Amino acid sequence: MKNCEGGKVWTAGQRRLVDANSEFVWKVKSKRLGVHGMYDMPYQNWARNEPNYYKNNDKACMAMSSETNSDWTEVKCSELLCSLCQVSIAS
């Protein structure tokens, strides 16, 4: 993540609807895996004070940020960020 500007990377999390009361879901689309749809998000790892959607704002997408120890943060869907496809975690 350190090579990405601002230390943020996209995840597959998005609001179900662009609405302050809409829950976040995993939005997945993969022709290779034959998967397409929105899936509930039972596990959540939001940074402190997130999500912080404000009315008349398009912050409906989710990113992980090195500034928040890889906790999730809500961002505008129009931001240019790196994509996160897979992470290997050392044991």
C-alpha cells in the first residue's frame, strides 16, 4: 500500500444504494469465477468515526488506508486509487 498515492487501496465494498442509510455490501464481479452480485458484510473493520457519509456527497465506496492501520475508510467512488486483489499475510 505504501506505493499507492495516499496509502489507500480499493476494496470491493460499496453502499448498496448511494444513500446515507444504505448499508455497505461486497460488490463482486468476476467472469473467471462466474460470480456477480452484492453480498452482505457480516464482518466489519471500519476506522474510527467511519463510515462518515455526509448528505450530498458521493462517498459510497470503501478503501483500506495505511493511515488507519488498514482499517476501512469511506471514500468518493471517483477517487483514483490502487486496486487490492490479493494480500499474503505472514504467519
